[in-house]
Amino acid sequence: MRIPPRAARLGAAAAVLSALLVGGTVSATTANAVPVPTATAHAVPAFAASVGSICHSALPPEADDTLGLIAKGGPYPYSQDGTVFSNREGVLPDQPSGYYHEYTVKTPGSSTRGARRIVTGEQRQEDYYTSDHYATFDLIDFGC
């Protein structure tokens, strides 16, 4: 079962802003698509190389379970779920402390929490998925 996206999702304006922040370009024909940064003469932020995008439909089914729990406000299976994600790795865009929160995406057959997480950014309502314990992130695209 697919859950509806949270109330306020990144729209075309946010996609344009995102592209501009990472030094990319966006044309009128791609304003609703996920922007692909292009090479520029200035330094690209460190997070730009590690943050991609993923279609909601391409997520593992356990990610949908986690998104459903987030939408309901819990209860969560692990005590760490819902805690502040401090972005120590610097992979996600820099935000004030407390902006990001992390949630476990269960890994079938794992006796631990595993490496999969969803990290939410509450102010802008973005959701990121990582399958490699914060090494890389994909912004979840609920439009595909």
C-alpha cells in the first residue's frame, strides 16, 4: 500500500532553488523534474555529490511502512526513531541543529537496525532515503 505524500512537498520552485544552490541550471521544460546540477566554475557544496533522488515507487516496501509511521507520528519500533539527525557527515544540506530527524527502515533478516534510514527535514517537508548508513542520500520524489 502506498501512502499519500506529506501535506507540503517540494514543488517546482523548491526544485529550482535546489538546482541553484548546487550550481545547476533548470529550464522551463525541466522545472517539474528533479534538477541535475551542471558543472560550474565555483566550488560545488560537498553534499551535492552524495544527494540524488529516488522515485517513491522504487523504495523498498519497508520504507513505505516507515513513511506510514512517520505520517501517523508513531509508534516506532526502535527507541532511536524520531531522534535528531545531526548530519555530522555533512552529506545533507547544512541546516540548524534539530532540523533533521531519523527513522529506521527495517532490513529483512537483519538482527540489528541495519543501514537503511529515512531522514526528514521538517521545515521544508523533505524526506531522504539512505541504504548505506548515511554515506549517500536520495531525496524521495513522491511524483513518480
